Amino acid sequence: MYWLTKMMAVLAGSILVAVGVNLFLVPHRLMDGGMIGIGLLATYYMKWPPGLVMIFVSIPVYILVFFCDRRLFFHSFHGMLISSFFIDILSVLREWNHWSTASSSITGGVLIGMGIGLMLAYETNTGGTDLLAQFLARRFHMRVALLILFIDGLIVACSFQTIGAERTVFSLLTIIAVAATTHMFSGLRGKRPPYTILGPLVSKASSERIAFGSSRTLRTHAPQPISYSYMEKGEGKGKFMEKINRKSK
């Protein structure tokens, strides 16, 4: 049941990302950060499909994660493939934009953030820098959204000479909307247990000592049973209740 729910979340998140990119960002030549931003740069200036570029650029990151964290690799690889596929398939939406640059930058960022956050909630992502941010966040106990905001801002800043000052400002609004919405939607499943990377957090012997100590503590501090010695001595119910009331005073 979990895998079915996860696949539905990956499909919905990928479609949201694809709509945000193709319907709102590309028509105004706006930038996003991460691998999506690199794919957009390739689309604007070399007419390459952004999804295909995202796959090729993500390969080195996936190789790193494959050797460091196999579980994260297998949970994330399909998210990158599906989201890249939808970004290229839904490119027909680029002709349907009739909104201003300002509204498109915010709306596109919100949709992309919803899609990325939904996938992060189910331990997958769009690959590339999102995967790297997720890996670093869980390794060093940092917030994924803040790392994505930093990386995206760096990529947009590097594209300043290419897209111009006005589009850079609106692109910064886009990545802020992406980061805020990602933070909101990545916590949909609530707080999850700590993520273990490169071995358990404590050794087996330490775990046994902790468990043994906890059981001793529970036995030591276990509540004592109530004595009913008065009833056992044959005293009447009235006298028994009278002594209890007297003690409580």
C-alpha cells in the first residue's frame, strides 16, 4: 500500500513540476535553481530538452549517492526519471501562457515547490541538486528547503549575465516560492524517525546496554501495588473506607 501511495505522489509531483516549468517559467524565460535551472538554460540557448539535460547532469550525483547510500538511491532514481519525462512531454503547455511575468514567476514557483515537496515527503525527488540537498540534509541534520534555496539562488545568480537583471529578480521570486512551498509540502507525512546513513547510529552492544538499562529502570520505578490488608484481616467495608478517608486527611 505504501508503494502505491508513493507512486501516486511521484506522478502527481512530477506533473506539478512539469506544469510549473512549461506553463509559467519557459514562456517568460524565467529561471529556477537546481537541475531544473540547468535544464532551462540548455533550453533557452541550445534548444535542448530540459528533462533530458536533467537526466545527464544528475548522473554524477546519482553515482555518488549509489556508493554512499543505496537506499536513498533506489528511492530517488525513479522520481528523477518520471519528472524529467513529464517536463519534456508537457512542453506543449508553453504556448498557453497569457499571464504576466510577475504572476507567472510566483505561480510557477508554487507549483514546482508543491511537486518537489510532495516527492520529498515520500523520500524521492527530481534528482540532481534536490537529491544532493536531501542527502546532505539527512547526513548533517539540516533542513532540505534551506539547502535547496541556497543552491537555487547560487545557480540563478550565475545566470545573471545570461537572462538579464529583470528576469533575475523574478527568478529569485520563483525560487523563494519554490523553497517556501517545498518546506510546507515536504512535511505532509509528519515527523519520521531518524534516517540512518552509512551504518547504524549506535553499535549493537550499545543498543543492548540501552535496552537492558531501560528495562531495569522500568522495573525499579514500577508502581507498587495497593495493599488491601485491611480487607484481608476481615474488617468490614465501612471501617476500611473510614481508615482510607482518615489517611487521606
